[in-house]
Amino acid sequence: MCGIVGYVGDKDVNSVLMAGLWRLEYRGYDSSGVASIVNGDLEVRKVEGKLMNLEGILREKPLVGNIGIGHTRWATHGEPSEQNAHPQVDCEENIALVHNGVIENYYTIKEELIKKKHVFKSNTDTEVLAHLIEEYYNGDLKESVLKAVRRLEGSFAIAVIAASEPDKIVSYKSGSPLIVGLGKKENLVASDIPALLDHTKHIVIMNDNEMVVLQKENVEFYNRDGESIEKEEREIKWSPTSLDKGDFPHYMLKEIYEQPEVIERNIDLRLEGGEFDFGENFNFSPHKLAHLSHIVIQACGTSWHAGYIGKYLFEGYARIHTEVDISSEFRYRKPVMEGEPLVMAISQSGETADTLAGLREAKAKFLEILSLVNVRGSAIDRESDGTIYLNAGPEIGVASTKAYTSQIFQLYLFSLYLSKLKWAMDATENEEKIKEVNSIPKKMKKILKNVDKIKEITEKYKNEKHFMFIGRGINYPSALEGALKLKEISYIHATGYPAGEMKHGPIALISKNSPVVAIAPHSSVYEKMLTNIEELKTRGAKIIVIASEGDKRIKELGDDVIYIPPCEENLSPVLVALPLQLFAYYIAILNGRDVDRPRNLAKSVTVE
Ligand code: F6R
């Protein structure tokens, strides 16, 4: 959601800002803009729509100079338009500002500023801040920004330039993410690491209520009171090429195909030397984990589906009562937290506003948080007591794929670890279940090789307007995930249901030729699944089944069958995810959708 990039150095500001914005495109946006300072004047270019439009304008009318700020906007206050795009400027056109987040008390401040004769041109909360900084400005941008941000409520990250101080960018973080890139005779600031990687691997992660002032050869950090602070520099290991699509037409497809490699990497990291190793930031003692009263998982979207699978794993293997909540519900429902629970936050980005707020809600109750996060150094990573990293590499496609299967995989291993600590499972059985994971990458590769079958099925169903996904047991959350993947990238309505629940209402939706995706690999609930499929078949549904190789019975029931290699029931969601992702991907492609950047969606949901 909204991407910020700022640059000061010797390079051409057009190309640095544009390249940075392209790298942030995955976050989701509907308009964009850039500003620089040329001979003591602000120059601003803004457009509605795709970044291609901004690039076009910059080709015709390039910015001049070596300092600038850029932005991709995901509209919250005011419709997507050139006027509402950032940078927003003050009355004097001295100050330009880009912003990620929401300023909740903007309306009151706007009324106050209107009384003081400020003239507003947009409907945004952001413009209010540009005028507020102007109101306090007396020749010191840093001081006026500090005074202004102290008045704000909400979550925001900003980058500000002033024509009267053409050598610096002032940036402040409170809620939304902000990373500083330290270069040689150049410095940068951005909402996410990919925008910096072409210039430097040396970064500083900003915490809330911190300010940075960037100049070409100098970077200073301050706290909210304007006192100088020291910050830790880190080196990023990713290479810029890991951010490219390679030979794949879309990031999503590339990321689907990376999944066997992600699981292989995690087998090496987590099970090296035959012992569980949850990484350098795990921080939870075996003693503490052995005495947990229960587990509370909170997450959003696909990460919530992974969390739901976690419930089956923790209860099934470790016999620990587990609750799973959608973060936006968890944080407002006044949850009862008695005993010694472990709260788990699951998030690819580590920046999801609701998940972060849920984590803070739990912390306020003095509970300890263990998170599963892909992006190291993200807010959820930093604020948790311990983190298990997903090690999935950068995930750029908006639809989560490789992070999801890694989340399930980590939960599987963690549940086996807990079962060992709690003596909930026979040691030999535990060993057997651990060994099972070694076969998973090979099985995933096999599924990915059989993509033609999935393509063929999607051709057949591409014009359907509604899909139902059903599953039972640990693959009920897989059904939810299959439906979410399909709807978010194809815009076709899809709904996921526990198969046993169909006759309590949803079966009324089934008529002749209604397409139903049934997830029915061999499992403890296989026979029950067959009965549920029969019930739908009898009512005319067209059944697309995901089944285990060698299952002959299913052929008679399913109109189309996608086979996956047989595996341990509790690992099956990892394999099942692949055909579901490919099914959604090819249906979306056949419908001409922009799968990497589906409409209205953002990769990192930093507002509630
Ligand atoms: C769907 C998807 C979203 C995210 C959700 C949470 O494909 O990607 O549903 O899972 O927005 O995001 P994270 O995991 O970054 O907290």
C-alpha cells in the first residue's frame, strides 16, 4: 500500500525515482508522482493510473536535479486522480511531501488551517500535513516537520523536501514502514528494501517515532524530541536479480515454481543435524514451550488460512488447545487470555496493520509473541519476542504463494517440536513424521511438471461465474485458500466451505453444472469427503477433484481429476496448495487479468 522513495546524490533523479517506484509497484497503487528541486523551485509531476503514465510524462518533461521524492498512491482519502496523487505541496509551493498511511485527525487540523487562510487543492489527508509543516516553517525543515508530526494521530511514514533547503530530505516514521539506504555519496529512503537494492545493500530500519535527515554525504537520525540517536546498519543478502521475473511471464508463476526450493532450504535450516532449529531469532526456551496452556494465532488473509492449518497441527500433534482469529477481529473482540498462552502472529510482509495491532494488543496484556514472518526487520519481526523466518525470499506477486506453503511447513515442524516437548506423541512416530518432510520438494516438483492437465481444466471452466471449494479436516482451510486465490486474481466469485457443512445451507446454490473444486486426497476424512461429493454430484454439480495418485474411485465421481502424490495427511495442504494456485493463475490469465497486481489490492496492507 502506497510506496515512498526519496533520493539525494549525484545520479539522475528521474531514473532513480522511476526505478524505485517500479520496484514498489507490487505494493498496489492507483496513481503516482515525483518531485524534485530545480534552481530553488519545486518541480512536480503526477498522474492517475499506471506507472507507465508517469514514465511517459517524465520522458516528455523530465525532472532536473539530483534530489527528489516519489510515490505510488493507494487511495484512502479522495478518489484516485492527478490532484490527489502525491507529492502534495503547501500554499507557497515550497514544501513537497509524500505519505504512506492515514492521518486520522486530518479533518480537525484542516479546519484550523483553513481558518488561517491555507488553500487546499486535494481531498487527501496528506495535503493537510504539507500545510501544517508550512504553518510551522521558519527556515528549518527538520524542526517544522517535528512540530507537525507531534500533532498527528494515525499511522504514517513521510518524506519531505523544501525548495528553500535543496540539499536534504526529511523523513519520519510512525506506523508505516520506512527503510534508509546508505550509499557512497548518495542516500535513499523507501517503504521497502527492493527500491534501494539497485544502489546499496546497506540499510537502516526505522522504528516508530524516529526521524532521518538525508543529505548526499550525511545521514542523521533523531527521536521524536529532536534528539540525535544512533541506529544500527544492516547488510542485505538479496541480490537485485532475485527481484526479477526471470523467464516467467509473472512473479506469481515464478513464485509458485520456487516453492520446492523454499521447502528444501527450510529443511536444511530447520532440521540440520537431526535437531529442530527454528533460527537465530526464535528466543523461546523448551521449558517455556512445554508449559503453554494454549496457543492463540492471529493473522489476515492467506496467512490466516495457514494459521487455521496450524490449529489442526497443534491440536492433533501436540494436543494444545489452539484458537485462530482474523487479526481485525482479534484486536477488537476483547479476547479472554487466561493461563500461559503463546500468541502467534503470522505474516508474509511483517507489516500488516491489523496483525501488528493484534500483536500489540497481546503485548499490552503481557503475553509473549512468537511470529512467523518472511520479511526480516519488519515491524512484526521487531516487535515480537521471537520470530521463525519463512526464508521464502522476496515475494512480489500480490497473491501470496511461496510464503503460504512455507508458513504451513514451519507450523508443521513447530507442532512436531511441541509434541516432543509435551510428550504428546510417541518418539518413533515423531521421527517418522519428521522424515516425511524430505519427500515434499520432490512431490511438489512432480505436481508442477503436470501443469498441462491443470491448464486443460482451466480452459474448460474459464467462463464460469462462480466456484465453490470444499474440503474437510486439515484441508478445509485449503478450500478457503483455493477460493481466495481464485477470487483475488481472477475477480470470479468463489467461496470455500467445509464439505460437511454444505447441506446446512450452501447446497442450495448447487444446480446443473455448478463447478465445485473438491479437495480429497487420501486422509482420515476421505470416505466422508466422497459422500459429500456424491451429494453434490447428484444435484448436477461439475466436480473438479484434487486427489491422491492411484485413487481409482475418485475417477467415477470427478468430472476432472488433478492428482497429487500421496503424502502424510498433515502435510497434504502444502501439496494441495500448488494445483489450487495454478488453477487460479491460469483462470485469471485466460480472463486477461493482471495477476501480479490485481485491482484494489496491495501487497503490504499497512492501513487497518
Ligand atoms: C492473499 C494475500 C493476502 C495476505 C494478507 C496478509 O493472497 O496475500 O490475503 O495474506 O493481506 O498479509 P501478510 O501475510 O503480509 O500479513
